[in-house]
Amino acid sequence: EHPIIQGPFGGGLSSAALLTAVSQAGGLGSYGVHHLKPDAIGELAAELHAATIRPFALNLWVSTHDTPTSPTTTRSRVPDSSAHNPSVSPIR
């Protein structure tokens, strides 16, 4: 309804109340979830679905340079999206 996208605040600054208010007003409410564990993201999504029937976004920022490195940790490569869509070029 309104061309407004709420920025997903990182570092735990997002709130369900703000996301719900923005979505209920016709914008796209967003929540930064990169600091949450997978179970907590699922619980948050359920809470948000209960609070609004309007669209909202969960923003999961995944860093390719902040991953822990140790002999027991392997780094997975982010898939190249251009393999599926030739009009999309990967950012290098």
C-alpha cells in the first residue's frame, strides 16, 4: 500500500512491535535476525505471524569474512547465483 520499507536493524535493535506497526500501516516491516540462533528465528517468525497478517521481512545477513576458522571448521562457499540466472552477476 505504501512504498515504505523499514530498515532491519542489526545487533539486536529490531523489535517485533516496530515491525508489526510498520506492516499494519501498509509498509514492509523488517527485522534483523543475524544475531539469533535458528530456533529463535523460528520462534520470532511465529510471534510475528501471530501479530500481523501483513507481509514482513526477516533479514539474515551472512558474512563471508566473519566466519570462524579453525582446523575443525570448514567454510562453505556461497553458491554463485549467476549459474541459475545469467542476468545476475556475482559481486566479487
